[in-house]
Amino acid sequence: MADPQGFLKHRDRSLPERRPVPIRLQDWHEVYDEQSESDLRQQASRCMDCGIPFCHSGCPLGNLIPEWNDLAWRGRWPDAIERLHATNNFPEFTGRLCPAPCETACVLGINQPPVTIKQVEVATIERAFDDGRVEPRPPERLSGRTVAVIGSGPAGLAAAQQLTRAGHTVAVFERADKVGGLLRYGIPEFKMEKHILDRRLAQMRAEGTRFRTGIDVGDLDAKAGWAQLRRRYDAVVIAIGATIPRGLAVPGADLDGVVQAMTYLPQANRASLGVEVPDQIMATGKDVIIIGGGDTGADCLGTALRQGARSVTSLEILPRPGAERPQTQPWPTYPMIFRVASAHEEGGKRVYGVSTQEVIGQDGAVTGLRLVDVDLKDGRFVEIEGSERTIPAQLVLLAMGFTGPDTTSLVDQLGVELDDRGNVTRDESYMTNVPGVFVAGDAGRGQSLIVWAIAEGRAAAHGVDAWLTGTSALPRPISPRDRPVVV
Ligand SMILES: Cc1cc2nc3c(=O)[nH]c(=O)nc-3n(C[C@H](O)[C@H](O)[C@H](O)COP(=O)(O)OP(=O)(O)OC[C@H]3O[C@@H](n4cnc5c(N)ncnc54)[C@H](O)[C@@H]3O)c2cc1C
Ligand code: SF4
């Protein structure tokens, strides 16, 4: 175990400093500075080897957290990365982007600040890359079986890497011009620089995974139909994400300047990397309103501030959560508390308990929003009379989540069945009703998180491998029905 007295000697949790706001607003680089190795190892030593590590159940990947905390504390970095990679294909993604449900389940967190698990994770993988220890692991022999993975987000990438390493010949099809799914064009550079993704893709290519970009599977005109692909490959993994955005159902929502976050963010991501984006939607000099207070909203906020917005207001219909765990969400659950993402430190105003009644415009373009305060009563939002007001806006970004995957061509061409939420149904092995066709990630689970997508990709790979060969030694971290820990 890590230092038996570590949690008694070092009661404080310490994380690397974030770069000063005025400086980081001038660029698109990640916001964290490095943490010294001695500080990091001291933090890892706080892991108390509690006996029943609830962090394992908090993490959908079942990461072996106490083991690598111990190894990190001892400075045994080669062993630490071995244990980390045993359960997680891409710790450099989760170590930067995961909301860390492991930490809210950490036993030390019952009466002290929890261990900085996510920071130990990212430091371990970054050290491994720096030391040249992340090498390609091509299979020793090929199975002669072929798999097409559709979609190159974290679910598709995890499934592809597992199946390639198991000896199958894997091609990943992606409709965008570059590989990565939301890691590439959703998540801004200041949360994860794209060279981090490219570095991992180089490893995957060297292992034998092939990538085909610019192919929209289902497009019959482009001769890329689902059924064609099913005939050409021994198995197919659908990992197309949940890309249908929730709309704003109020008058005026179709005015110019009311834009979906996933229209705005990919443009900004491309531009931040020096790509010319014709007619780019910009926040520069505008009053920007973001509707929706989650990760996507925070990403819009950081982006609008870097583009030089005059003001940014984020609206959330739910009441403002408290700073402490509510009694109804006890340890080890992931509680709804007031969280401050890096973008929230940088500026903008957060308004809670408001609903949009109307988008106001002039000459076809948005000029403001009409809002009303709401109370949450018996699970319903009740408008508070007399609280109506109008606030100015020349750009309104909709970040209200996603309703599910875009399945029109899948259903038409393959006859894949959907559940009552519009997600693709699957059995315990992640196979859909169509033999040999599997589904992983947000397309099957609904809008979720990167860590769940990786876990689904790994588990679906087990299902595919077993279907192709009759048995599988690949891990299966979660079942399709597993959900976050709740009371
Ligand atoms: C703006 C934003 C920020 C987020 N931030 C975080 C965060 O900080 N932390 C976190 O844990 N989660 C975050 N999430 C959620 C997380 O990104 C997703 O849960 C995760 O990416 C889902 O992975 P996936 O592989 O299932 O799908 P995706 O990442 O959505 O990838 C699906 C891919 O399939 C491709 N595709 C779709 N249809 C086809 C087709 N017919 N043919 C070919 N290709 C196709 C798409 O182009 C896309 O590249 C965020 C989501 C958004 C929108
Ligand atoms: S992947 Fe997320 S939940 Fe799992 S150990 Fe890392 S930060 Fe924690």
C-alpha cells in the first residue's frame, strides 16, 4: 500500500496550479501547469488502501486505483503505467477530461478531501509517453477475421484497439475529416490539446488499426451503405455517438444567431488549430447567452471568452446546487454540487432557475432573450409571475444535451432495433438484433461520458471477439445495463 500514514501526514489535497486567467485567455493551450513529482507522489501517498476500494466501483473502467497510487508513491512509474493500461486504453483522455466519479467514491473522501486520483492518472501516462514507454503492441498473429468500426470517438477507438490487439483486422470509418469523435471537434483545445489524441492514434496505426475518414456510413450514393459494410466485414461495431441535439422549443428559436453548440464548437476547434473556416460563427464583441450548464456549456463559455465576447451569460433551468453533498446523494454517489470548471473561472455570469420564454429578434437576427424565473415544485418547473425580463444577445448557443443517435439509415438499411429513447438496443454481449452487428458508447447508452464510452468499447470488443472466435480473453468491464452508483 502507499504510505500507511500518508493520509494522516498530508491531510490537504493539492492539484497543479491553473495558468493565470489573463494569460490563458490569450491562447488555446491547456490550462494546467505541471505539478512537481514530489508533490504528486505525496498526494498519491494519501491513498490509504482502505480494504474495499469503492473508487473501483466509482470508475466504470474498474481502474486499479490503489495499486497505481502505491506504485506512483514509490516512483515505480513503469509498473504504474502497466497497471493503468491494464484497464484503460486512454488514460491521457480520462486523466484530463473525466469528471472523476472515482474521487467522489474515495473512502478517504468520507471525512477528508479525496485522493487526487485523476491527477495521478494523467501524470502516470504523461510520464510514460515522455519516457518512450507507450509503444505499439501489435498482435502476435492475425485471426483472419475482419471488423468495421463505425465512428472514431472514445468508444470506437477503444473497441478498435482491443480488437486489433486480439488479432482481428480492424478498419475504423469516420464521416468527419479527422479521427477522434467529440475528442477532436467537441472538446476544445484548452481542455485537451489535439496532439494528445494524435499521439495515441499513431500508436494505434502502428499496431495495425486502419482509419478511413470522410466516409458517412449509410450514404448509399457514396456506396457506403450499412448492409454493404456488413457483407464485407465479419463483424460491425456501431459507435456513432448520440449526435442529435436537443432543440429550443420557443418562438424565435429559428432566428439567425441561435446556434447549436455542436455547430459552434467544431468551427472554433478547427480555427484554433489554424484551419481557415469560411463564415465562422464568432462571439467577438457580442453578448452571448449559453443555454445549458453542463460540460458543453462550459466549453462554449471558454471558447466565447477566448474569441473576445463582450459578455457571456450561462442559463440553467435547475436551481443552483449547494457546495456540499445533499443528504439525498450520500457518499459514494456522484453528487450534484456547485462545480467550477476552468472556463467558469475565466469570466461570464451563471444564472440558475431560469427558463426561456421567447427569442427576440430584429430583421431576422436575434437581439435578446425573454426569460422568466422558475421554481422546481414536485418535479415540475413553475414560472414565477412578475419575474419576466429581456436580456440582450447577438449570439445564443444551445447546449441542452443530445436526444440520441442519428439512426435513420441504420434502421432503413439494416433493420436495427431501437429502445424507447431512440438508442440502439443490444443484448448482454453488446450485439444488436442483427447478427454480427454490435453497438458501443453513446449510440447504445445515450449521452454519457468518455470513461463510459471507453468502458463500453472495451466490453463490446469482448463480445465481438467471442462471437468471431467462440471465446475471448479480452476484459469486459461493464454490462450494457450498468449505470453510475446511486442510492
Ligand atoms: C462539447 C462536449 C464536451 C464534452 N466534454 C466532456 C468531458 O469533458 N468529459 C467527459 O467525460 N465527457 C464529455 N462529453 C461527452 C463525451 O464526449 C461523449 O460521451 C463521448 O465522446 C461519447 O463517445 P462515443 O465514442 O460514443 O461517440 P462520439 O465521441 O460522439 O463519436 C462518434 C463518432 O461517430 C461519427 N459518426 C456518426 N455517424 C457516422 C456515420 N454514419 N458514419 C461514419 N461516422 C459516423 C461521428 O462523426 C463521431 O466522430 C462532452 C460532450 C460534448 C458534446
Ligand atoms: S477514468 Fe475517471 S473515474 Fe476512472 S480512475 Fe480515471 S478519473 Fe477516476
